[in-house]
Amino acid sequence: MTPASTRGHRRARLPRRATLLAVALAACAATLSLPRADAAAADPDLGPNVQVFDPSTPKGQIQSAVDDVFKEQEKNQFGTARHALLFKPGSYDVDADIGFYTQIAGLGRSPDDTTINGAVHAEADWFDGNATQNFWRSAENLAVNPSGGADRWAVSQAAPYRRMHLKGDLQLDDGGWSSGGLLADTKVDGQVRSGSQQQWLSRNTEWGGWSGANWNMVFVGAKNAPAGDFPTPPYTRVESTPVSREKPFLYVDDAGDYRVFVPALRKDSQGTSWSSGDPQGGSLPLGDFFVVKPGASAEQINTALDAGKHLLVTPGVYHLDRTLRITRPDTVVLGLGLATLIPDNGVTAVSVADVDGVRIAGLLIDAGTTSSPSLMEVGPQDSSASHAGNPTSLHDVFFRVGGAGPGKAARSLVVNSSHVIGDHLWIWRADHGDGVGWNTNTAANGLTVNGDDVTMYGLFVEHYQQHQTVWNGERGRTYFYQNEMPYDPPDQGSWMNGGTQGYAAYKVADGVRNHEAWGLGSYCFFHVNRDVAAEHAFEVPSTPGVRLHDMVTVSLGGTGTIRHVVNDTGGPSDAQRNVANLVGYPQ
């Protein structure tokens, strides 16, 4: 990976936290409650960590509130504070630097209903320009007129830039390393420059142009996708998005009432859902939701679900002493501000029945200290119903084992239902932070797919101790896959799959007859013992109906070896040859 050749326009930096006050703020992140912005009397109570701004709110008050959140969250990678900054339709002059666990979003039906004149950006100053740990933040449903004509979104995993309209250019790095990321349902009037990004998925996007490449850049349903074919440059283009549903979002209607828009299923789509007019879908009044606020118990949440309520989960960290059970079709669970669920006592955090049309969005599920069999289960074992006309979908749902403290889970996400759509998932066994170690944050598998006809867009799965992804269902489809193998096997003997060295990152079961995937990357960095090797990154049955397109393996800094890309084909990636590409399998 090479640094970006140009940093582009660079605005003045906000001051770093250096005072005793800032230290105190960080120490009390779990309980800090900033004052609410001015809002109409009819505004609902969205909890202490949501600030709603109105065009009549004084400019200085908005800027001060946004700055205060950033000062708290700039370096707060594993803290407990969560924030949502919501802007009602109108025009605002603000420079919004977005730190950890912060969501900035407009409250219009269209991104163009809410305009920010200034910036909505993510920087990596706190890490000397290195954006590889700029996780857990989002920008959504806004139009931005960037000062100087350009804005920056220098991020890596779990930091979506979604349903945005940028009226200028967009830079995706900050001059140092970067390892993202996602643009979805987004229009950029100018140029997108990927800079040092290792990999990136752009789904249902529109722009003036794209420049930049590194290892794995995937464009699905993107208007004006750049020319060139993998691996020179490493571009993978899929003309249209076969089946998708955009993320639900909170908005304020013309009468001033809060509602949640639930986008309709789209097939064979290209470009955004909104730039040609109102998107298709339905609208739910906020009264149909149980508004989950800090202090709510799992029992209260389940009672609301049993009564037929949807969930709006406001920013906070929620410990669960029992599983949240979603049993009714078409239930919407929408998290704000990276709302975080932690299962206690080894329970599964969330289970979904084998029903139609459940939407789960905007949640971080963090493993507890007692190992859970799974963190989320979509459909029980032996699910068999067809959901082709109304699938369940997961949007910006992230999983974490360790990092914020010791955590354990055998598997993170298990998909048993058929026709499920995954729309940007980061499934992560932590490689840094607290509670990290081969025998500490134990987790065998990130994603297990048992259902048929499951489709994943933007699938990031990293550092699990056995297969990162296990796909047992038929007719699965993956559009963009990013993986890092576990960094920390202490020796080869500790990381053996029977007689095979290491575990494939992406394993399609031997009996599967139909599976296809586009734009797959797997990297190794065996820094604890650089003599560790993986026999291959991808393992699939050799049958005509199973096809992989555009694969790359990388030995980061030559630290460890991946001998083959898929099965016994391609490679190696090692100290002599860091990067290995394979255009297709079977060849």
C-alpha cells in the first residue's frame, strides 16, 4: 500500500484534547449528557445522547455542540459514550468533524432537504494521518456544500457514508494508511479520490468520476464506475445491484411529526434510490416504535416487541440479561448513534424468527465476558420458509469480540433464514484494545450462513480463530469481501484445521453446488509468530456452479504466508511476494 499522492484541500484543525477538562470528559464518557439543542415543543424525547438541531438554532450554539462531541469522541475508540447529531430540514453553516460512536444525519425525506454549508468530515489527526482505526461513525442523509470545494471521509471499517449528496469532491484518506470502507446510495457531484484505501465498496452510487486503486475496489450498481479490469487496476464492476433494500431512516414530515421511512425492495438497480425522485417504500409513525433509552431492560424491550412495537434504539450501551426476540414479520429495529448491545451471562443478544421482512439497522453488538454461542441469530435452526418477496435485511450492523474489554462468543452472526440481505457488516474479533489475546477474546467463526439465497454486500470479517466465514447455504452471493486472518496464533500447532495449516478465511461447504462472489480480499499479518502459514485464503468445492471473481491475498509487510489464493490455485503471498491476484476460479 502506498500513501496518497495528494492530501487535497485541508481545513484548519480543531484543537486536540489536552486539558484536564478533556481528560475528565473522557473519564465520565458513560454518563456525560450534553445540553439539547433548541427544538419544537412537539419533539419526542430521544434520550440524553441525541441532539436535534433546527434551522432557527443559533449558528454558534450548533457549532459549539458539534465541537464538544468531537472533542470527547476524537480519540475515544473504546469508550462508552454514544451520540447522534440530527438536523431538521433546512440550511446550516457548520463544520462537523465526526469522531468515534457519532452519527450525523439529516431528518428530511431526501438528502437535499438538509444542507450543511461547510463540512461533514472524518480526519485522522489523532493517529498522525493513519486512518486504519477510524471506525464506528457515520454520515447519512445530508447534502453538503464543502468549503473549498472538497471534503474528506478518511475512515476504515464500520464508518458508512450513506445516502449523502456531496456537492464537490471527496477524499477518502488523510495522507497515511487507510482500510475502508463504504459509499452507498450516495451522489458526489465531483471526483472521488480513494488515495491509500486498501479496499472499498461503492454500491448504488453516482459521481463525476473516481480515481485511485490499491488492492480491491468494487463497484456494484455504480453509475460512471471507472474503466479498467482487475487486477490492473484492481477494479471489479457489477453493472447493477441484483436485489437490495436501503437502510431505514428517521425523518420529520411536513407536519413536523417524526416518522421512520422503510425503503422498498429494489431489483437490478443502478444509482441512488433518491436522486431521480422520491424513493419507493413505506412510512411508519414514531408512535409505532418503542423508543429505547439508556436504562431500558431486555425485559422491557421484549415486552414492547411482543406488543407489536418496532424499536428505535437511542445512543447508549445496553446490557442484556436475556435475548431480544424478534418474532413478528416486518419489525423494524433502528439504532441511532452506534447504539450498543452487550449480552451478559452467555446469552445470544438478538434472535429473529423465520419471518418476512425484518429490518435491523445501526447497531453494534459487543460480546460479553461469558462466551455466547452466537451474538445474533437470524432464523432458528432448520428454517425453511421462502422470503424471496420480502427478505429480512441487516444494515450497518457491526459485531465486536474484545477491544473494549474481554469478550467471548463462539460465533458472531448466524444466518439460518433464506433470502437474507446483508448491507454492510463488520464482524470483528479485536486485534487491539483491552481484553485481547489468543486465549482471551476467543471466537471461532465470524459469519455462518445456513440459509439459501443469502446476499451480502460489503462483508468485512476479521481475525477469528477458525474459518472467518462459513457458507453452507445454496445460491449465496457476496459482493465485496474483506478479511484479515488472526494476527495472533502463537505457533502453527495452535492454528491447524486437521492436517491443513491454518483455516481458510472464506469457506464454502463441500456439498454446496451453487455459489458466486465478486471482489474478495484476505490478508495475513502473523506478528506473534511470523513462521505461521495458511494453506489458502478461500476454500470452495470444485464444481461449475461455484465461481469466485477477482481475488487478492496480501502478506502485510511480508509477515506470514498465505500459500494459495483459492484451494491449490494462485499465490503465494509471503515475504518475497506480498500481493497475489487471481482473476477467477475455476480459471
